[in-house]
Amino acid sequence: MACEVSWYDPEHTILIVTITKDTTWTDYHNAIDVLVAHAAATDQRIDAVFYDNVGMPAGNPMPHIKKGVAKIMSQPNFWLALIAGTRGSSGFVRIIIETLARAIGGGQAGNRPMFFRTLEDAIAYIREDRAKNGTGIRPEEYFPVAQSSTG
């Protein structure tokens, strides 16, 4: 898989998704499905870091990222999905993600840092957030998921 998903910690509460130069949008969606499956298999808090030193796959990222964020945030014990690395923390990727976070999550979601220069900084933030906010099921106000309308 060109988008590797692995546990960071022996307790299996933090997942790392490593983006490689060969990652495709299909790989990205498969990785999202793995994240959601891992979160669904437990009641404990799950956080993830997308580690990106190479940039996004070719093509329009908006529909892919929007679909991925919606899947992740629909899992009630999934708290943080952070982006770390030289390509994931700056420029175009950052603009796209911040725009989607405001559109999908709104409220407090837009007030939390999402981008970190290093994996270590992202992990440190997760640990700080856990000390402050706890574990288990994510309160709705922590990251409200916008309701989509059908018509």
C-alpha cells in the first residue's frame, strides 16, 4: 500500500498514515477505511496523524478530503486527525484542509491547530489534548459534524 497505516503506540490509540510519493486517491480512501475500522473496533479514544513529506496525489483534492474527513468524524471515538511533515503542514495542502475544516466542522474545529512541522510535535499535541480533554467518546461540541442535507 502506497499509503501506510500503522500504530504509533503499543496501546493502539494513535494511528500514523504515511503518505508516500506513490500514494493515489484510492490509497488515501483505503487508508481512511482502515482508520475508521480500527476506531470502530474499540471504545477508546483514537487519534491519527497524516505524515506527509511528499504532497497530495494528483487531481482535485477537495472531494477526496471532504469524504475522508466526514468518514473519520462520523466515528464517535475518533478525536484528532492531524497533519505533520514538510509538505502537509504548509502551502496548498494547508489551505485546502483549513477550508474544509471550517466548512465541515465549523465552530471549535477551526480553532484547534491541525498542522505540525514534525511527527513528534503532532504526537505531543495529542498527548496535551488527551490530558486536557480525556479519552473515550468525543463530545459533540469538540468537533461538531455538519449535517448534510438531501433533497
